[in-house]
Amino acid sequence: MIIDLHCHTNCSDGKLSPTELINLAIENKLELLAITDHDCTNAYTEINKQINKLPNSLKLINGIEISTSWNGIGIHIVGLNIDINSKSILEAVSFQKQARIERTEKIIHKLAKKKIVIDYKTLIKQAGHDNIGRPHIAQYLVNNNYVVSVDKAFQKYLGTGKSANIKQCWADMEQIINWITNAGGIAIIAHPNKYKMTRTKQHYFIDSFIEMGGKGIEIISGRQPIDVTNKYIRLANDKGLLASVGSDFHKIAKYQPTLGINVKHIKVSNNIDFVWNNL
Ligand code: AMP
Ligand code: MN
Ligand code: MN
Ligand code: MN
């Protein structure tokens, strides 16, 4: 079975429109898909207008990826099977949208100190919406010849610990887990291998997440070595977390994950439960 429970459209920082993403999912023979745009569910507004055109072979699950920070570390929480029209998701989206606006203003201010001038209206025009993320700002810096690549923009200014990085602006993790849970959804730790934590800290983080009501963890995020997958399978098993998988697909590009993961190849000897059996 080919599935994907973490990917992005151009409603956040992905390149494909929701319709194009669905078409790619059909092309790649996906049976189950969740779009998880950053702090936004607008992709579903577009897709739901033509939901009856979806083939029976593809099941679509409502999703979102919400930004937070825990002990000063930037963390992403995926919410699956959420009611996008519920009070709690509407509240989550509106809170995080305001946080993004304020963060963008702060980043622009910090960059101005480095003699980098960003026009907010042009930034929104270039993004195609006002759900601005760091990749949009990075692209702006490339377009205006401040840096040679998006990667360089992160390395120089926008990445963790760099001069224009804003550490704290999001809702806290417990709030986010509650928003997802109250919307009937399942809260999942996104790409756990991306956070720079010691083993001890990672255990403490996962235990805190569970204590706050979190239910799952991504055992596969994009392309990763098998030993990383095995590590997270063990962790999911030890902590009693549901296992999820996602490509974190943003665009069609060389050396980057495409949409869809064949879960038939996941070898599980332990007593692990997959999130897709609970959707
Ligand atoms: P934001 O949600 O605004 O904090 O932006 C985070 C997004 O930026 C991630 O979801 C990635 O898509 C992208 N990103 C993070 N780090 C990098 C990097 N070093 N180079 C390019 N894109 C990155
Ligand atoms: Mn992204
Ligand atoms: Mn993420
Ligand atoms: Mn993502």
C-alpha cells in the first residue's frame, strides 16, 4: 500500500496546487493521502469543491502541520483526521496565522538591520498568499540577489540560531495537541529526527508530548536510512505511540522525496500500531 500522511501544497510552502498534488497522488498510485500544510487548511477548501471527482482508489484525510516550540526547540506537530471546520481548528489556524504575520514583521525588521529591504506586499504577492513562511522570505532574498540560494538564506539568516531567526512566536505544544484532539484528530510528532536533541532530551520530549495527549510519531519522514526508521519503530513501540509515515513532499525535484511511501516494505517485528489503521 502506498500512502502519504505529510506533504505540502502552494497554500503553504509547497509548489504544487492542491489539485496538482492530488493528480500526483493518483499518478503515484497512492491509496491514502493527508495534506499537511503549515498552519493552514486552505488546500481542503479548494479540493472539497471537487471532492466528488476523486477516484475511489484514493482516500483523502484532513491534515495540518502546526509549528510550536518546546524548551526553545522548534517543533512541528502533524494533526490527522481533524475536522477543519471545528471551533478548535479555526482557532488554531487563526492564532498561528497572526503569529506568522508578527514573526514575518520581526524577521523583516531584523533583516533591515543587515541592510536587507523586504517589501511585505511584494513578499505576499510572490508567495501567492499571506501564509508566509521562511522559505518565501528565503526566495525573496534570492530573487533580490541578497543570497545565491534558498539554502544559503537559511544558513546565513533564517536558520536556527541565525541573526534573523525568531525563536518564540507560536502557540505552545499542549495547546496545539488540545486543538488537534478537540477537532477529533490525532496529534503526531513530525520528522523527529530533525530536532537536535540528546537521547535523554528526546525521551523527555516524547514523554512530555504523550503526557499532553499526543498519540503518534513519524517513523518515516522523507528519505531516511533504514537504521533511523528502525530507531523510531523501536521508540514508537516502547512509548506506545502510533506510527505514521510521510514524505514531507514540497516540490518535484532531484534528490528530494517524491509523494508516497510504500508501507509494505516496513518490517515490524514488534507490536506496533500504525496510525492508518486508526483513521
Ligand atoms: P517556517 O514554517 O516558516 O518556520 O519554515 C519552515 C520550512 O522551511 C520547513 O517546513 C521547510 O520546508 C523549510 N526549510 C527549513 N530549513 C530549510 C533549509 N535549511 N533550507 C531550505 N528550506 C528549509
Ligand atoms: Mn515546509
Ligand atoms: Mn516540518
Ligand atoms: Mn512538513
